[in-house]
Amino acid sequence: MSRKQVHLAAHFPGVNNTTVWADPRSGSQIDFASFIHLARTAERGRFDFFFLAEGLRLRELKGRIHDLDVVGRPESLTVLSALAAVTHRLGLAGTVNATFNEPYELARRLSTLDHLSGGRAAWNVVTTSDAFTGENFRRGGYLDRADRYERAAEFVRLSRELWDSWQPDAILGDQAAGRFLGQDDAIGTVGRRGAHFSVEGRFTLPRSPQGHPVVIQAGDSAEGREFAAANADVIFTGHGSLEDGKRFYADVKGRLARYGRQPHQLKIMPGVTFALGDTEEEAAENAAAIRRQQVGPQTAIAFLEQVWGRDMSAYDPEGPLPDLEPDLSDGVSEGRVAIKDRAAVAAKWRALAEEKGLSIRDLVIEVTGRQTFVGTPRTVARLIDEHVQADAADGFILVPHLTPGGLDEFVDRVVPLLQERGAFRADYTGTTLREHLELA
């Protein structure tokens, strides 16, 4: 039986407190040179794709800009189009919202990126039920949570119809006859009137090099899992631990059959961080230092305020949790994913703090830590391989804590060991992202 191959992708950091922007080694979040460095490092490591997250509005806490966000991040597809000119094989994945865009226009932009890059485009489909974000869209733009996945599914279906509407031989360049386009029936008319969209006409672009841009979906709710099973090529999840990963993997892969799909047609790639060291002890020390950089005193209080719904700035982040009940009204945070049942979350946090004797800051470090691969390069390579072979994931999207050099050590020290284990490619064998991901 052949060994499963690990799939790897690189996430450009800077959307939340994972990024340690105050570290002396950290560079610009918006200078194009930063994007080039990380993308070329990922390509040097033979990664499948480079991944950009995106927010449509600066988040706020207590009515002020939330300082965990990057202010001024360029628009994703523009950055990826520029990166297509300075990379050769690396997939280029951008987050674009299906709630606040229109299929015909976005399908053109994604198809354009696929043409410019030679078949390396990917779309991370996200949805938003947040009225705060929607104030800049859709005439004040609130979309009920129950409707957002329905709209997204219709969006993806219609985009694929547009991408499929040109036959492969539709362009016939006959210079002698002065005829450029082929027969009209080779460029189909797309006509659809659905619950959310109405499109009538011919698409402007021929079929792209990989047919369809790769569709990525990020979500863990029941609706998100079902949407991914029906529509996605890759699912970006937070389930990084071995046992949680195996349960999520089995659940999502088990949903595919009712959509006529096989398990290999959807890749599950959790987002993870890593910390390396020459010894296990040094790696653990590095991981602890990174977590304390990621959750500074102000950040700890900000997280507490999101759960408690109160101004907690008077409390010492190095001190104990206050004997104060949460305010369960509207809360103090705008633009972030709402925390469900804040009373239950607060009770869980309090119990954990009492059990382990944690300060506010140590508590936030404990509860917000993303599953992380920590150890020597050989240990981290082994753990990544073991997760994939155990069907806890098909690979991982690495989220470094430094921009732009946070991936350098991983590519230099861990990738060669994955290759040595026979679990990762020594070189690209295809040219398109679908080929990298072993997708039709």
C-alpha cells in the first residue's frame, strides 16, 4: 500500500493575534516584498498553495479599532495576481466573501487569476451573517445566518456553470478568414434565476487551465460541514489534534457519498502553528515564549472583554479572574465571529482558572492556543506524517507567527525530513493546483 502524501500550504499571517508584529524580526504586513518572500519560501518548500485571509471591515472593541487586526491589508486577488508573475508552480488561494459579492463578477476575477497563473487559482469561500460588516454592502446588508450557506451554495454552483460555459475548443483563431471565435454554440448562454441571483448571458472568458479554480471552505458548523461536502475541494479547519482530527475527518468524509463524491475528492487541511528547537526542551521554551508574545497584557484583557461583555481594563492581566458575572447583552466586540452562549464559556473559563490557578493572561493563553506542532524538526516531521497516515488530516495549512520569514526554518529543516520519510514530494510533478492536490 502506497504511503499517503502530506499536503502543505502557507497562510500569510496578520489577521489576528497569531501574528507577533512587535517582534524585531517581523516585517511589513502590506509591503509586496513580504508577500514575495513568504510565497517564494513556500514554493521552495514545494507547498501546494499560498493562502490569504481577508476581512471586509476593521473589527472594533468598545467602539475603537481592534488592535489585533492589520490596518491596510491589500485586497487578496490583486496581491495574488501580482504573485503569479513571481512564482511558477505555487497555488494562489484568496479568501473572497460569498455574502457580499456577485457570481458573474467574481467568477471573472477568479478565472482571470487562473489564466494569469497557468492554472493555480483557488477561492476560499466564506460567508458573513454580521450586520456590522454588512453596513458597507447590500444596502446595509444584513443576511440571516440561515440564508448565508444557501446563498453561498447557489453562488458556487452558478460560478461553476459560468466556468463550464465555454467548450474547450471554443476559440478558433482563423487569421486568413479573419475569424477569431468559434461557433456560437461553443460558448453557451448561462441563464439562471435562483433565490439569490439572476444571470443571463455569455461568460467573457474561455475555460481556464485547470477547468475550475480550486474551492476551499472554512467552517466547522453542521451547515459548514455539509456545504464543504457538497461543494468544496479543500476544507480549512481548526481540528489539529489527533483525536479531534480523526473525528472531524471521518464525519466530513462520510458526508461525501450522498453528493456522489469519493473521499479523495475533498482534502482536509487544518490550520496549525509550529515551534522548533534543537532539543525538545528548547522547542517547548520557544513555544511558550511565542504564546506569551501572542497574548500580551492588552490582548488578554481584550479576549476577556469579548466573553464578559464588559470593560475589564481596570483589572490586572497578571492577576486572577474578577468575581464578576458577564453582561449578556449586546457585547463590546464588532466584526468578530460571535461567541455562542457567553455565559457557558465564562463558566468554563472560571472553572479552568480555579482548577489550574491561572491568571487572566495565562487563562487566555490556555484557552486560545491553536493546536501546535512543537519539537525538534525530526519530531515535527514525524507528528505531521503520523496525523496524515492516521486519517486525522490530508495535510496542514501552516500559520507562522512572523512576517515574512516565519516559514523559513520549517522549509529548511522540516520539509527535507518529510521527504526523507517518503511522505512529501521532492519536486512538483504537475503545473496546476489541482494536480498538486491530486484533484480531477
